[in-house]
Amino acid sequence: MVDLAALDDFLTGWWRIAARAVADPDDWQRMHAEASRQA
């Protein structure tokens, strides 16, 4: 038997990120620009 809990956790997190990026693309770009400046 295969435990798919880790896969479910990954997909849930990915879905949240994808939904945020689609909901407000400008905010998504700002977040990436800010992260680049802090790196």
C-alpha cells in the first residue's frame, strides 16, 4: 500500500500558490520582484 499523504500535502500547497497567482497576477509579480531584491 502506498501512502499518498505527502503527495496530497504537496498538491494542496501547489494549488494555493497557483490560485493566488491567477487571482492577482500583479501581486504575484510584485512578490517575485521583492524576493529578488532581498536575495
